[in-house]
Amino acid sequence: MRVVLLATSAWLLTAVSVFACSSSETTVTEEDAGTPLPSTPNDPPPDQEDDDPNDTPPPPPPTDAGADDAAEPTDADVGDGNAGVLCTASDVKETENNDTPATADPLPGIPSSYCGRLGAGDVDHASFTLNTGGFRSQFAYSSSQVTITATVEGETFNLSGSGYIFKQGKQYVLRISAAAPTDYRIQLLPP
């Protein structure tokens, strides 16, 4: 019985010693390099700007009127050499000044594709000579419905209608307009 009591006492003394030593040790850990340390009240205040009224204000940030804008075009986009977001590499791109039949952008005939950008109150024109017995059209627009008419020898018809007039070898002038700013793409295809 003395051996069991002595062994129990030795075990208890060892456990108390280990506990006493482990609780007095100091553990040091490293901070995560990505975690900022908390601010202390002794940190210096952040730099403050000088409010001198004679200072020149900084220049405004640049504006972007490029084709990568997915939003509706603005009047500032028109005439900047940007024919719109619907254009593809093979399209004839509108040029300014194409606002009258006399200044219409020339197209190669059938087939051809034409694209552009309309601002508020803007009208674009393109022209082609019908080199086939007829044609059909497809068009797309980005935000505002586009009205496209064609005129040949004084006769005008709407490209979204069914009353196409075919006069082989004659010049057609397209007039493209919209109620609000928009990008557009027109494909003239064989019948």
C-alpha cells in the first residue's frame, strides 16, 4: 500500500510541477505580414492638405468615350472617329461628315456591312450602287430603335418594310436616324 501511495504522490507532484512551469512560460508568435497592426494613440496624425486658396486645382480626370463603353453613346462620342460597339473588322465604318446625301459614306455594293454611331439629332448617310438584281437587309442597334430608309431615283422606301425597290445599276442612298443616341450596324445581303 505504501508503494501505491508513494507512486500516486510522485505522479501528483510531477503533474503540479509541469503545470506550474508551463503556466509561467511566455509564448511569442509572429504577426501575419498581411495583417496591419492596430493603431496606437501615439501614432502621428495623417498628413493634411494645405487649403491655400491660391493653389491651382488638379486637372479633371480624363473622360472615356471609347467603343468599350457598353452604355448608350453620348453626343461627345459622335464624330470622334469611333463608329460604335456593333462594328466588326470587315464593316465600312461611318465617317463624319456624312450628314447629307451629298456627303454619304460609299459602300461597295451587295454584299456589304456598314456601322456607325448616332448622337441626339444626328443623321448618317451611306450610298451604294446596286450590283445585283435585288438585296435584303439586316440591322442591329444598341439602345434606340433606328429608322433606315433608302432612296433610289427619287423613290424612298423603309428598309424594315416589305416594299423594296430594285433598280440594278442605280445609286441608293441610305438615311439612318434614331430618336436617341445609339450605335447601329446594317448588312446589305444578296436576295
